[in-house]
Amino acid sequence: MIQVLDKTFEVFIGREEIQKRVDSLAEQINADFNGEEVIFIAVLNGSFMFASDIMKCISLESEISFIKMSSYQGTESSGRVDELIGLNNNLKGKTVVILEDIIDTGITIDKIISLMDDQHPKMVKICSLLYKPDAFKGQHKPDYIGFSIPNAFVVGYGLDYNEKGRNLDAIYQIKI
Ligand code: 5GP
């Protein structure tokens, strides 16, 4: 049991179990893209630990870069405009694997994919460490899933609760 700010959490997925699953996701990706060049795009901040661990097991010719979703007040009356910060690679004709920490409603990944599509990549696949199927209502289901989890808040292994808890080496679930 641990305390992060005002909330109590308990271990949900231990460090070793995460590492085993991350290794096997990498093996699956290595096999599926054998002989191809892949650009991995990790979504900050939450995926930094996952991205670091999975990339150590990727044996493909590959690149990695990091993006962040942000939204700002546009000039149109339509309100907020989404943008991807850090997408410097030219993705035209490239095979892309997005590395996400968690897909919940799917709204974020849908926005990321639609902004990325402007660059006309050859293929975009999604690899998410965690996936909440009961909350999902998006267009793009992850192609590679570490763990499908119930609809409860988790922290650790990169995921935060009000920016705290990202450093925890296991995944913890909120205790109600
Ligand atoms: P979406 O609902 O768009 O799929 O997810 C939006 C964002 O909410 C995720 O990228 C993640 O930052 C955050 N999120 C969703 N569920 C959780 C959770 O259980 N724990 C943490 N720490 N963040 C979450």
C-alpha cells in the first residue's frame, strides 16, 4: 500500500510482470516488422518508462522520437485547437508505431492519429501498455496491448496522479 498525495494505492501489476509483458510485446513487434524500418513515436509524459524499456528489446532498424499533445486557444470561434509538439520526423511513407502508456476513452489517440495522418505515413500502429476496454469509445483500438485493465485509476511506471508517482517501478491501482 502506498500514498500519493491524498490517495491510497495498492500494487496492481508488479515490476517483473511488467518487464515480462514488455519483453513479449517487443518480440511480437520485432516479428511483425521483420526486415522493415520502424519509427517509434512515444507520447510524453506518461510513456517515458515504457518506451525506454521496450526499445531496449527492439532489434529492428528503428528510430524513436517523442511527442506531446497540447491544445491552445485558436483564432476561430470553434475554440481549442489540438497540436502535436515535437513531431519533427517526416513520416511520409514511413511505418510508425505509437507508444502510449494508457488508452482510456481513446480520445487522445484519435487526435494524435488524425494529426499524424496529415503527414501521410505508410502505416500507423498503436502499442499501448495499458488499455481500459470498458471506457474506450474511440476509433482506433490499440494493435498491441500490454494489459487490458478495469476502469479504475492507476499510477506508477510513468503514469501520474497530479504529476506525482511517475517514478514508481510498478503499476498501482487506487484503493476505494
Ligand atoms: P484518453 O481518455 O484520451 O484515452 O486518455 C487520456 C489520458 O488520460 C491518458 O493519456 C492518460 O494521461 C490519462 N489517463 C487515463 N486513465 C488514466 C489512469 O488510470 N491513470 C493515469 N495516471 N492517467 C490516466
